[in-house]
Amino acid sequence: MNGTSSKVSIGSLILIPALITLAITILRLVGELEGWSRLFFNKAPGGGMAIVGISWLPIIFGPYFAWKLATANEGPSSNGKAIGMCVVGFVVFFLGAASSWIGFTKHITALILLGFVLDLASAFVPRFGWRALGNTLLAYAFAARIPVVVVMFIAMSAHGGQGWGTHYDVAPGFVVTSFAQKFIDLAVLPQMSLWIGWTAIIGGLFGSIYTAAFVRRTVSQPAA
């Protein structure tokens, strides 16, 4: 039970996906350290759209979680509402990302913090359309991103704070004055807000669309 009268254990549902995600995170780090193909393991700040990464996994795991929940009679009360709340969440996410970007480029701390708050808040919006899926994706998002924060701390602190030169520790053009600032600004804040929002929204959107298209509704649950 997950505290919301769910018939499906969130822990058991996300365990294998979380382990797969962790394995890919480690593989990505090893690939960058070993200088493997930039197409798959790009060291550029932000990752350079490398193929090996975890940001695209919600496209796969969202439908997987949705299928497991829907077939356990924990589908949304309305497929349209489930999709719609993901769209609303994406709007909040976009506003947060834009606020953070402007804040970083203009050195306005208030905008940076507002952006990260909005991005984290956006992760909770899909719950209003499909609570069971929203809760599952939130749990998966933190299970996926907390290890990344740990990896980034180790990478950033390596070589006396000079780092390994991977995308986990390279600052993307922002001025940093200390290790603590670098770690908080480039690891903790984005991983625990922006990427949590991205995971919950993209996973919820693809999961809700998959359910609407391919899963026959049986028993609905309240959305809120």
C-alpha cells in the first residue's frame, strides 16, 4: 500500500526501472571517463544530447507504469483529464525553466529560485489527472535523480575540486565562486526540481496517451 489506498505497491513497481536507470547512469559515467563515442557518451555541458542517458526513459517507463496501474484497476477517472493535466504541468514546467534561465543569465537569484520552485511544483500537477500514476512517477523521478546528485558530487569534488571533465561536473558557462555554489546550482537544484518535473510530466503524458489508445478501461479511480 502506498498511502493512497493503491492496490499496487509503488516500491515494487519502480524497483526494476530504478535499477535500470541507475545502471545507465553508471554506464554513462564510465563511458565519459573512458572517452567512448561522443554520440553515445558526450562530455559537453548538459550532456550534448548523447544517446546513453536517462532523460528519455520516462517515455518508456511512463507507459509501463500506466499499463501496470490501469490493468490493476487503478486507471484515471478520465483519460482526457489525465492528458490535460500533464499539458498544464508542462506549461508550469516551461515557465519555471524560462525563469531559471533568465535568472542565471541576468544573475537574478529570485528568478532562479522561482524557476526551480515552479519546476518542482510542475511534477505534482499530473497527479490531479491520474493520482496513482502521478505518485508512481514522482517516486521514480526521485529514485532516478538522487543517484545522479551523488554522482555529480563525486565528479565535482574529484581532483581537488577540478572534476573529471564529464558532463556531470562541467559548468555550462555559468560563473561559480565555490564548490558549494557549483554543487547546489548545477546539481542539487536542477536535479531535484527541473528533472523531477520533466520525469513526472513526460512519463505522465506518454503513459496517459498510451492508456487512452491501447488500454481498455475497467474500473476508474478519483483523480484528486
